Amino acid sequence: MNHKISNLWANLSESLFSQIDDKFIDNFRQPGGVNSRLAAWDPFDPTMRYYKLILFNAAMRWTDDAYLLYRKLGNTNVGNPVTVRSKGLDINLDYLFTINEYMFLKSNMNIQSINSIIEIGAGFGRTCHALLKLLPNLTSYTIIDLPELLNLSAGVLARVVPDHMQKVSFINATVETDWQNISADLVINIDSFQEMLPETIKQYFDNVINRSSNFYINNPIGKYLPESVGITNPNKIDIMDVFQLGYCRNVIDIFDEDQLNRARDNFVQSYIPGSEWQAIVQSPMEIVPYYHNVLYTRKS
């Protein structure tokens, strides 16, 4: 009796594995190769499988306290993000990051005593949304951003925290006189200094951060080559621009632990606001370890 095989593997055997020679063996596990049919999914898998696995595994590692905080946020699905389901909640990556960032701050400072916050570059407003929900003593939240992004964050926040909008101020980043010489208990920058010109960052340090009491940053600790993440035909003009932005412009292998450890020290020193400040705590982002959390405060 002949052994029957599935039509799937009959076709795969004929189309992919009929000519196995030295050249085949040299390259069969490279991205786009046939190993995706044997042992591992292809790195260029065109589905959301990897993304959702990372998100789901990160959510499953959360403590009960993290889920409690996430539940307090209310609506986190404006904009129709990709979600996974855990503990009865739809978890998306943006707000998973937000809760992790909040827990970093909560663990390392008396965050409930914070009355005023300035965020430089707020994106769609996820951090503002969370902190307005989680900090009952917060009376003032100022967002400094490009006018187009202010339209987005204002629209999102009006939906998710309508009862707190009187606490939020929106300042156009392109009108420097509007944000010179302002201050807060805490200044936040998440993933945007790395996209700014160094001279612009210095202006924020001189006019906002150095007038405030605490500074929290979460940004990449270096630059990476496009081909290291599978980008084969990058726009050369855009790439050259990216390598001129931020304070930490050294090119590193973001998947090399030794290089990351060295780059973290440089990152912490590069973003310290001045000699009267100190980094009181730091840690890599759990999911994206080439991002780094640092909380700076003024020396006593």
C-alpha cells in the first residue's frame, strides 16, 4: 500500500525541494527561503503574526496591577488599532507602552504629587490620556507639538477624556515664543527627540526642561542601518536626514547586547539637562530594548 501524502506537501515537494544541492543547502534558511515551510516562519512574513505574538506575550507577562491601570484608562481603541484579548481587555501596543512607562515613573518618583506636566511631542496624546486618568491631582497638562499633530491629539483627547480638557493646553512648536520660559513639575519626551535637529532639542532644554523639576525621556539610544531590519531600498535622502537628528547619532547594531549596553551609557549622559541634574533611575524598554527610559531630577 502506497503512503498517501497531502496535496499541500506533494506540491511543495515538487516546487521547492526537488533540486537539493550545495547551493540550496547554503541558502535555504535565508529570508524568503524555503525554511518557512520546515521550521520557522519567514522573517518577511506578510501577516500580523509576529506583531500580535509580541503584543500578546507582552500582555500575558503583565502583573494584575498593570491590568488594573489599563482598565482605568477607559477607551483605548480610538483610531482602530490592532488588539489582542487578555483578562477581558482589548490590549493595543500604544497603550501597553503607556502603562509600562507609567509604571516606570510610579516606581521611581512620587508621581501622585505631580500637579503640572509638559510633554514635548505627544503624538496622538496617549500619554496625556493616561496621566489625566491616573493622576487625580494633576491640574495642568501642556502639549508642545507641530500644529498638524496638535489637531490630532486634540481630537483624540476630546473623545477619551472630555471631562479633563480644561486641564490641557496645546502650544504650537513652530512658534518658539509661545513655549519659551515655561515650566512644570515634570517634562516628558517619548520617541521624538530622536526626530529633531540637535539645535531644536537644545532650545527645549534651555527654555523648558531646565526651568522644570523633573525630566523623563524614552527614546532610541542610537541609529541603525536600514538593511539590519530588512529595508533593502531605503530613500537615501530620508536616511541621511534621520542620521542628523537627535543627540545620539552613533550607528549601532540594535540586536547586539554589548553594543546596546555601551550605547545606553552615552544616551544617559547625552540627555542629562545640566550639571545640577542627575539620572536617578534608568532601564531599557522591555519590548524594544534599543529604547531607554531615564528619569532625571535636580540634585538636592
